[in-house]
Amino acid sequence: MSLPTTPSNPAPAVPPSRPVTAVLWDIDGTLSTTGGFSSGAFLDAVRDVAGTRPDGRDLDLGGRIDAEIATTLLLSVDADPSLVPDVLDRLRTIVMSRIDEFRTKVAPLPGVHATLARLADAGVHQTVVTGNMESIGRLKLQFAGLVPFIDPDLGGFGDLGENRAAVAALAVDRLVAAGWVHNLDQCWIVGDTPRDLACARAIGVRCALVATGRHSLASMAGLGADIVIPGLDQIDALLPLWQLPHA
């Protein structure tokens, strides 16, 4: 069902001149949740390296790559940012040591499986642009049951670039090389934070935001995204923009 036009849900932008052929998905808060596992593991990694466990609750970490998150957490406990590589190494170790718990905590968000299947049936190629390190991001996709709808081999992960825009640019380059994107208006980024929008604009692609993370629909409505929707269980609002028929 398409959403009505309201101040918190502005009318969609003019559709692109070509049907969408590729979607770059954010993972955390957009496609899936880890039920607090990921944040807990990150805080424990900082504690193990720096000696103090950050509080983390008042820090704006959404939409950042893991190295930026590690830097922010270290600074919050007055630790040296040069410890970032050690924190990330420790994070990998913690995740693997708790792999059974991790597997049970990862879950897709409402409407995600149906949305990915719908796009796959329409021939849309789907991958990720995420702040997660590749080893951990791939596990999240696997445990949430999002592969093979999503092809992680063509994606951008947080340890493959110095910032989110560089990671996204890498993913677009991979999609172009694979023949899935010939023009930037064929490619969209979908995420749940203002940084996902900034990332999309930095590389010249369009952006949909979903209010399934920590940011509300109202708080993101005026940021300039092409469309903001409550969640992927309301995908019909996006299909006209992507020039795909309704399911």
C-alpha cells in the first residue's frame, strides 16, 4: 500500500529515467538486527584493549564504518585512537568466540525477505554498502538468510575503504564492472541513517531511507532523501520510483 503524502512523508521524487538495476543495502537497522550482540561485542573489544568499557549509549555511531566506531569509542574513554587496529582485531576474535550466540541473535527485519525476493524476481541485482568489516558483515547476511538474494561479492564493506563514501564507490565500481549498472540513476542506496543519505549523495546515486533503526520517520523526512518510508514491509511506496511493478 502506498503511503499518503504528509509533512512527515513527502511526495516521492520524480522517477529516474531508467528502471533500477541495482540496490546497495545497508545491513544494521535496515535489513537486520543483532539484538544488541554487535554493540556489546564492540564495547567488550574496547574494554579488552583499552582497559575501560565505554558506555556507548549517547554516542552517534549509526552509519559509520567500524574503524570510525572504534575511534569514537576509544576517544570516549580517553584512549589513544592508534589502538583502532587492535580493537578491530579483538572484535573479530570476540565475534568468532561467541559465534553460536551471534547466530541466534541475528534476525531479518519485517518485510525484508519478501522485499529482497521481489526485487530478485524483477532482475534487480542486490548487494551491500555497510560499515561492517567484511568477515562480520558476511556472517550477518548469512545468519539472517539474506544470501543468495544479496551478492556480497560485489558489495562494499567497512574495511575496504577509509570512509562510507569510499566503500560505496567501490561497490558501484564492482557493479559497473559486472555489467549491472550503466548509469548512476539505475542504482540506489537504502539505509536507516542520515549518513546513508550523505554517502549516496557523495557518490551521485539516489537514496531511500527506512525508519527501522534509531532515527524516526519524522526526523529523516526533511533531510532530502528521495523517499523515506517506515520500513521494508511497506515496499510498495518505493516500487513506482524504481519503475518496478507491484507484487
